Amino acid sequence: MEESARHQSVNELKKVLGPALLTVICLGQIIGSGIFVLTGTAAHDYAGPAVVLSYCVSAIMAFVSAMTFVEMAVDYPLAGSSFNYTLAVMGEFPAWVTITAIVVDAILAGGVVARAWSGYLAVLCGRNSSFFIINSHGTQLDFVAFGVTMFITAIVAYGTKESATFNFIFKGTNILLIVLILCLSFPHANKQNWADFWHFGDAGVFGAAAVVVFAYNGYNAACNMAEEARNPKRDLPIAIIGSLTLATTLYVLMAIAITLMVPFYQIDVLAPFSAAFTKIPGWGWCQYLVSVGAVFGIGTVLLIQIMTITREFLVMARHNLIPSWFAYVNGFTGTPLRITLIFGTIKAILALCLPLKELASLVNFGYLFVAFMVASSVLIRRYHQRGITHSGPTIIRWALIVLFSIGFAASYKAWPHAKPLKWVALLVFAIAIIATCTSFYLMKQVYTPAGFKIYGVPYVCGFAIFGAFFLIASLGSEAVSRFFIVLIVISFLYLVYGVHAAESHDNDLDGARIERERQAADMKVGALEMGKGDAGKGAGANGSAAAIEDAKFGAHHDHMPGYHAPHEDVRMVDTPYAHIPNKV
Ligand SMILES: NC(=[NH2+])NCCC[C@H](N)C(=O)O
């Protein structure tokens, strides 16, 4: 089925990405406006010098959630990442909701990032950061944000290799400049500036953590590009974990540097690093260095964002959730040309005319919601396989984790002052979450991934779910209510369009799944006969998954009994439905 979906694209995406390019693609989307812009707000308004801890808290959340992405991405090396994962495990409506969160995140983030780019270009030209914004009848227009988005869209449309190379050069320069900025900052450190380290308390640290989540957003870029990766099984974990480690190190060092250089109440909220240097006599020239670094860094965020979100749309189009016309991959460029040009233009128009800064919290909501969905998918598929186990025990435990996490987050927010009651409530919810995670061990795991796998999956996924809800609560009620409005609109669209459009596709999907399972069973027998006795190992009732895995990546792929290459020159990378026949 996935192969018939892929044929909607006419041509294949080119497999041109190795480990280095994939790592830099992740870095390309991670390091940008978050560190160069939001550090100011996070330190000045929320956490003070303890913003350093906020970066650590957000990093923990990012790492835990990244693990869940890696496990899924290695199993499903397909364009579309989180959409595919939730589609395969939870079904179409949850996948539709996930894509909503992704689209909200991507469209709004595009505007925020493009405007941050225009702001830093202005600083580079020696002007203030709102220099390029024109006020027309009460609307703040930013033609520079529009122009840079269109320019970058053209690069993405032209080719993946070219875009990745562009990203490599720009991100490389950006990282070198960050290291240089760090070297220039530390000599001006004054430890007096940390005297009031805990000024805003724990609420400030978590509030700022919810803001700087934005800075970590983007590590999943490699998952979206998985179909263009040469060896996804090996390279995706390297790219995601490597890029997050480097970004976290740089972020924490930069947060230490800025808070030691400037008293937190004097940190500039628009351009914290360049403003810090202008305050030091004789060091004003460093602000230009910072601006070049920011312009290069933020530019790659725009590039990778457009590159990755178009792959999500591509997969939606392949599944008819949007018109399949969008699924077309151009034979010359090897990129999803139609979707890239259309989506890039929409993004550019939004960057031109919407004052998106206030909507930035919605972006973080979208990202945290997707992290929640992916962690849930990882957890559910380990313990529940459709047609083999009852969904009840798994779903009830999962729902309890969600409920207790919401309870914990709500108690933390609701009682800022009533200390004893608050601590009791937090303790009860924390114990309940841990106990529920532990109770998964009373069940038998029915699926074990053949590639990268998380150990202690109930705890890791439980923590990812908890972390997502806790940070969402720290974002404030406005973001939550705005997101629910979007969700209602999207559910309505799904009911009037998506559900019908995908209907025929679904029937096809079920039939194909049965056929693939049959083929997989054949392959398992074949693999055993060929002396690959471990073909079904660890897959439990879903033994076919490992056999497919073996056949997919093994050298004997085409000679497996029961395997029919779908197309002479098209090697199937994966098929989620055969792999994990699992919709809840
Ligand atoms: N899909 C997204 N929300 N991308 C936004 C990534 C933002 C990036 N981490 C930055 O700090 O600029």
C-alpha cells in the first residue's frame, strides 16, 4: 500500500544524504532564532541567570523525545515522519491531528523565524531590529522576511543535495561564529551577575524552559528527510543525537556567557548578544559578528523548515488526505516541486503580513503536542498489536499516564502559593505516573523493533508524555485555547474532506496490508530456510516485521521467496502497514 501511495509521486525522492549532511540538516533547523532572540526574553522576563537551567530542562525533554523519534524513524525511514508514525499506530484521525500540530508549528514558526532574520539583517546594517518593518494601514509589513522566504523556497525546490550543501556551508559558518562569540564573551564575565541566580524561582525556570523549547525544535528534521537518506538505519540516530548534543552544549555555554556578561534585568529582549557587546566600550564591533552569525544561523532554520514540512505534506498527499496532485516529485529536481513552491509562497505571505511574534507560543504547543503523539505511538505499539492483543490494558495505562501528567501540571500551575497542598498533590501524581509506567511490565511486550530501540520504554515514553504536558501548561492558557480552536477547525475539515478522500485509500490499505503480511510470512519461512534463523526473533506475534526488516536491508532482498519487487528500479524502503499492522 505504501508503495502504491509512493507511486502517486511518479518519481522517487533522490537518496543523496549521508550522516554528515543529515546531522547538519538537524543542526540547520535547531540552532537559530531561539538562541539568538528568545534567550533575551527567557532571561529578562522569566528566569534571570537561571535561564541556564531552563536550557538544561528543555534539553532533557528534547533528548527523551528525540529517542522516541529515532526509534520510529529507524523503523519507518520514510518522508513524513511523525505523520506516518501516528498513522500506522493510532490511525488516521490522530495522524490528521498530528499533522495539524505540525502545520501550525511550521507555518507560524516560519513567520517568527523569517522576521527574526530580517531583524538581525537590520542590526547588521547598523539599524535597529524593526528597521525593515513598514506600517501600512495598521499592518506591519516585512518585505525582507517575504523575500528571504521566497529565495530559500527556490533553493529547496531546486534540489535536496544543493539545499543540504547550502545548509552545510551556512550552518558551519554559524557554528564557528558562535564559538568565536563565546570566546569573546567569557573575558567579560562578571560573577556578580549571578549573585541573584534564583531571582524568579522554580516557576521562572520552567516558564523559561517552555519558551526556549523553541530553540530545540528541529531535531526531527532528519526523520522527515529519511526517505532521502542513504542508510537511514545507521545515520538517523547519529544525526539526531549528535546534533542535539552539540546544540545543547552551545546553548548552555551561550546562556552562561550572556548572564555573566550582563545583569539579567539589562539583557536586551530583541537582540541579547549584539546588545551585550555594544555596552562594552571598545567591543561594539562584535555586534556585527553576532549579526552575521545570526543571519547565517536563522537562514538555515528557514531552509530546513521548508524542506522538512514539504515532506510531511508529500506523505499526506500520498495518502489522499490532501489532493494527490501535491504528491508529485519532479523528475529533474527529484524534489516535491509543487508542494514546495505552494507552501513556500504561503509561508512567505504570512511572514510578510502577520505579526506572528505573539503566536510563537502556539508553535511550541504544536511541537510539544507532536512529541506527545510520537511518544504515545512508541509506547502503544510495544504492548498492543491489532488482532493479537486487546487494546484495553495498553490504552487504559496510557490514558492514566496522560491523566496523571495533566493532574501534575495543573496542580503545579494552580497552586503557586498553597505550598503543603501543592507538594502533596505533586507527589501523589508523580507516584501515580511512575506506578502506571511500572505496571506495563506486568504485560508482555509484543513488538520489539529490529533496529534502534529504547530501553525502559514505559519510563522513557511516560517521561516524554509527562514533559510535554508539563511544558504545555507552562506556556499558559492562551496557547492551549488557541490550539483547540485550530483543532476544532481541523476536525471539521477532516470530517468533510479527509475522511471521504481517504476512504477508498483505506480499503486499499487494508487489502494491501493483508497481502503484505502474507508475503512477510513467506519471507520469514524463506529467511529461515536460508539460514537466517533470527529473522523473526524478538518480533513476537508480529514476527513478520523482523523478516521484512531483514529482507529490506539484507543483501538477499530480491531473492526472498514471496517477495515481489513492486517496480524494477524502485526498492521499497518500508511499508508501515506491513511492518506494524497495528492501528489501535
Ligand atoms: N518547525 C519548527 N518549529 N521550526 C522552528 C525551529 C526553530 C529553531 N529551533 C530556532 O531556534 O530558530
